[in-house]
Amino acid sequence: MIFVNSMSDLFHKHVPLHFIDAVFDTMEKADWHEYQLLTKRSSRMRSYINSRYAERPVPNHIWIGVSIEDGARKSRVEHLRSTNATVRFVSIEPLIGAISTLDLSEIHWVIVGGESGPKARSMEEAWVVEIREQCLLAGVPFFFKQWGGFNSKAKGRLLQGRVWNQWPAHARIAIPAAE
């Protein structure tokens, strides 16, 4: 599993299209790997993907995701849903506000986590539970990454007494056992 541009955004407006093309060319050729692409630039991502893959969906070893942090950013999920991708995921990290209702149709995975670091904003358990319940109702795998805080590992990964380690059905990687 390779998280592409884990500390940046491949679809940032200053990333030239020829560079994005080169990244996708490489991912397509190295199809023995699974790739995760995550962006906040969902409209640019959708335009690029739908142009490049106008005749076929993105290969299933390339997962396309958007990041949202609160209810004001839900339009990114709509952009993702209208992207010609085989595996779509939503990363709600850091979760810094209530999300409310999410349309999870055609979404294959949801990840939730709190903010970490010295100025981390707190995350409410009710926000996480609301998202998890929506995932359960929609049959979408739910992965709870962390509670966040100054030390992201200090509060652990338990949500209501359970570790939530669900992965999309398309995953070819070895899924880690629950803690």
C-alpha cells in the first residue's frame, strides 16, 4: 500500500498536469501495488480523473479519496461520487466539527481520526459515533484511526470499547488484526 503524496496534495493547483500524468502512468504500470490518493482539491481531481478515464474507470488498485474535516466540506464527497473511480474513500481527519448526514452511496471506505500535535483541537465522541452509525447503515467499512491530541497514540483507538479496523472489499493488502 502506497499513500501517494502523504504530506502534500497531488491535485494542488500548482502541480502541473504533466507531473500528475507521470504519477498516474507509473501507478498504472506498477499494478502489483495499491495506491491511495487523497485530496482536498476535489473538483480538480474529478476533472482530471474523468478526463483521463473517460472510457474506463480508474484501475481498482488506485484508490481515490477526499478529505473533509467538518460539515462545511461535504461538497468534496459529492465531487468524489461523480468521479469515474472504482474505489472511493473519504478521510474525515482531522474531524474538527460535526458532519451531520453524509450520502455514502458509491463510497467504499470511511476513515475518521482526531487532530494531533501541540495545538490539536478536540474531537467529540458523538461526532465519531454519528459517522460510524451512518457507515453501518450504509454498509460502508469504517476505520477509526485515532482520538488525536498532543500525543496521537496516548488516547488509543478504542471507540465505545472496540477497535474499528474495517477496510474496503477491494483491498488486496493484508488487513491488520484488531488490537
